[in-house]
Amino acid sequence: MVIPTLERHQELESCLRSLDAQTEQRFERILIKERGPLAALRNQGLSQARASVVCFIDDDTTCPPQWLANLLDVFQSRPTVVGVTGPAVIPLESRRQRDLFRYPFLTPFYHLLFLHPESHLPGRITSAGAFTTAAAEEDCTYEGQVDYLEACNMSFRTKALNAVGGFDESYGGIGDWSEPDMSFRLRLRFGDHTL
């Protein structure tokens, strides 16, 4: 479990409490407490991961109690799948700090202009090039193939992620295209139905 975090103590505490409440407790925690491009920080965590599945979650998310057990079940029951995203709740206060959610009165227009009719689906890149963010919604129940794994909650077979060289560190900043790029490269290497 790789969690990049920096000076968000209260959010991290909530995140860790949600991990303590998981029904599946066989996992390692790797906290990356540094400043830097997120792709590089995630690669640092990947280099330390020893499990066959590596999960990346944001420090301001919380995960439902069955989250990890359900993810591992997908990997176990579907050997060709190399990446899985799952529900991660972003508390309201944290959502207000994220660019996409900062102006909630604009959300319906964003959905109408860029996401319609796919706004209710997680992990989609629309024909307008916009991201859907439904995995961050508490009521998201979608199961199926996605275009990319949403950044706040994504898990991979460790060998597959290493096979494509991890995250591309030429993507800088915090909100970037390294996650869709990673998903694209995994699909090229392992096939269209791997996410």
C-alpha cells in the first residue's frame, strides 16, 4: 500500500484508520513523506513494494472495509487483469481542495459539456479528453472495464507495473497524465481487457 503524503496529518490519520478497519489485513504500508512529482514518489513506493499487488491511494481518501478484499479477489479470479480501481471516498473538505471539485456550482456544466453521457462511469476518458471521476463518488457501484485507473485509488500486479517501467516521471506536478499514460502502456503490453 503506497501512500504519498505531505503535511496533511488529519487526512492521513483518517486514511490509515480506514486501512486499519479493512477485513483483509495482510498488507504492507509504505508512506512516502517527501515533496516532488507524484509519478516519482509513486515509483519510489513501487521500488519498496514486496507484495504481488501494489496499491496506490491518496492520503485524503478513505476506503470501505471490504475494499482490499474485493480488489484482491478480482486479481485472484481474473488472472489476465493487471490493474484494478476501487471505491475511495474523498471527504468533502478534501474535495474542496481538489481542482476538479473546487467549484461545485460548475460541476453540472462540466458534466454536460465534457462528460455526458459518461459522467456516471469511473475511469473513462471521453471524446473531449476529459476525465470522469465517478470512482470518488460514495454511491459508485460500477464493475467493468475502464480506460484508466483513477489516481486516488489504483492497484496493479507489481510485476506488470515493473514490466512497463513504472510511472513515467517526465509527467510533473500532482494532477497529471501519468495515470492514464500508465494504463495505456499496460494495455499495449498486456492487452485491451487488462484494466
